[in-house]
Amino acid sequence: QSALTQPRSVSGSPGQSVTISCTGTSSDVGGYNYVSWYQQHPDKPPKLIIYDVNKRPSGVPDRFSGSKSDNTASLTISGLQTEDEGDYYCCSFAGSSTFVIFGGGTKLTVV
Amino acid sequence: QLQLQESGPGLVKPSETLSLTCSVSGGSISTSSYYWGWIRQPPGKGLEWIGIIYYSGSTFYNPSLKSRVTISVDASNNQFSLKLSSVTAADTAVYYCARARRPITGTTDYWGQGTLVTVSS
């Protein structure tokens, strides 16, 4: 099964909002409410920031929000801060044969 | 605070078997709420889910790697392990061990720091 499709890069200025899309199929993103998002800084492990489409783990600022429409999930970061710069990956449950797939990742630049 | 730490050789020869162990501290691996698994990231590339194991030994693997992957658990030592056979240069990656929530959803809430494994003669 192919990876989920994300834009290679997005950018925004401090204080602005950005949205990162994650497109799959009805066999993964569209079929289940099990999309998660991860933030990764250079040479660090990924950090869970959104799970089950729109839930935030404890300690993650409410500037981070998730949503889903049909086969596309979205991560919105509002009030951009310089420390938000990094790579973002979406992830989805993909059924009882494939189990879990990731997106290709999106590099967020805060300029 | 839960911590996971990968250990194992950083260099593996082509056609040989890659072996890594993940030591879990700050919590028990024998919990009904979580799976324990492996995810890898080739240098400069994205994440790839390898597979997960429940403390009882039930496993779930990425279909594209299934023929070469074995994940096992040693609950008495609070560890789990990864074996990947017949490796090639394409298996060069940072390998992360991690904790995943049950049921299987892809939600992975704790990660090790990762260990780079290079496949080269």
C-alpha cells in the first residue's frame, strides 16, 4: 500500500496559521477515524501531537488541531511560532492486513 | 516517566540479519493497554512502520517486510527485540522502538531516541 500523500513543504510567518494536508484512500484515512500526526525536529524522534483525527495528548498546545474530510486529513497550526519549524508526518490505520501507514512528511518553515 | 532505549550493532553486512533490542524503563511492558513496536527512517526520508508485538507475544507486521521480520518480547526483562533478515543497503535507517496504543490505530505515544543501522560490507 502506498504512503499517504503530503505536500513536501509549507511555510508561514510567526503568528500566522498553516494547514498541512494528508491524502489517502477509503481503505485508510477515509475508512477510519484513526489519523495521528507527529512533529519531528532534526535528529530527534517524532513526537505525537494529534491522535484519533482531532485529539491532543496532554501537554500539546491547543494551537495544534486536526480534522478530516473524506479521504483527506488536515493538521492546522495557528499562531505559528519559530519552534514549530520541523517535519510533520501523518499516520493512519489501514485495515487488518496493512495495519499502519505514514505520509511522506512535510517540512514546515517559519520565516 | 516511561523511557525506551534501543541497542544493537550499528553496522550490518549485506545478506546478514539485523538485530536490535529495546529496553523499557519507568513502566511495565506487560500492560494490556499498549503494543510495543519498531519504526524506521532512512536517512533524509520518511517514517516506515515495521510492526508491533503485544506482551503475550501476538505480532502484527508490515506486509512489505513480513517475510524478513521477527519481533519478540522478553517480559521478564522488560525488553522486546527486532530481527530483520537478508538485509540490503535499502535497510539502512534510524530504527526507533516505540509504544503504541491499543487497539491498533497507529497512535504511537512514546519513542526511543533511535539508533542508526548501516548496511555495508
